[in-house]
Amino acid sequence: MKTVILSAILMGLAFQSNAQDLLFRARLEVEEVPELVVTAVEEDFPGFSIVEYNALPVEYVEGDVYINPNIDSNADYDTFQIIMKEKGKELTATYDRDGNLLKTTEHFKNVALPYAVSRSIAKEYPNWKFEKDSYDMVQLGNGKAKKRYRVILENHGKKIHVHTNAKGKILNHHKKA
């Protein structure tokens, strides 16, 4: 009986996890994206090729993010995320319905980590090896940049993701499936 209950709980968690992914992004065709957003992307990022358009059920209010679970159709979305590439560089831009850029995120892979980040991770995770590192730079709409690093560590076949800021402060970590 306990095995059946545990299996049901695990299945529920798996479905909840998949539902969360679906809740936070809806893939759109360009025709479904407001024209103001499409025009703004073309003006803000000339030379980039669009990989994907997404609608997000979130609203930005004075810098805070609110999730709107009451989205009934694509016309109800107020926030759009566009994933672009240019010469091996990947960029994600988030716009509101009126074509105002809210934030951009640049993704870099396998970059040299700052000494503070390497030292902090080595101290916190002794006996773990660096498997991969990537650098995500988040550029907020107000012009303040926040640098974040994501590193994959390996130890005896186990892997974890570690996220830090540019000063090496560990923000979070989780096991990699």
C-alpha cells in the first residue's frame, strides 16, 4: 500500500513539474505576437535570427514579477520572450505587449570563471570537479547588469548545478537529473 501511495505522489510531482513548464511559456508563431513587439525586436536586435517566440503569463509591476494564472488565450498575454542567435551568441529578450524591452539575458558557454567564483565553489564543494561552466549575464531594462554563473560539478558519477553571482556567492544548487 505504501509503495502505491509513494508512486502516486511521485507521479503527481512529475506531472506538476511538467505543468509548471507549460504554465510559464507558450510557444507562439510570429503571427500571434503583437506587431509592436515584432517591430521592436527587429529594431533593437538587427542581424539576430529569431529562434523562438514565447508568451509568458507574467506581468512586471514596478520591477516585481507577478504570475497571471488566468490566461485563456494568446490575446491575454502581456509579456513576450524572444530567443535569438547571432554568430554563436544566444540572447533572450523579454518585452511587454507595447514593445517595451523589459530585460535581456545573454548566454555564454564554457568561459573562464572569475577567481572569486572558482574559489567559492572549490571551498563549498571539495572533491567535486568542474565539468562544465556557463555564464549568463542578465541585463535588466533599467541598465543595471547582474552577472550570474552556472557551473556543473561532478563527483563519482553524481552531478549538480551550482549558481553564483559574480562575487562567488552561491545562490543555489540542485542535483542534475
